[in-house]
Amino acid sequence: MTTPESQYVLCCERELRVEVWNPAASETLVLWHGLTRTGRDFRTLTTHLSTLSPANS
């Protein structure tokens, strides 16, 4: 299993915590959870996507 890297970014004067799963990727996918949810809601999806490579698609 790939382990994400925790980072903080500034957006509209708010600091947001983000999980970076593949910093070397050429494209970015943003998954934004709702107010009452957490980033862990996407754990299964992000684990699966982080294991894909261009050769597999």
C-alpha cells in the first residue's frame, strides 16, 4: 500500500491539509469531501488510483 504525504496549502486565505499520494505524477486529481465527511472517505479509491501507472492504462 502506498502511504500519502501530508502537506498544507493556502487557498483563499485558508490553510488546507492535503494528502499527496504520488508527487511525481504528471496530472492531479482533487477529491474534496463535504463539510461533515473526512478524507478517509476516499481511502479505498486513492489507494487503488495510486497503484496505477500509465503502462497499466
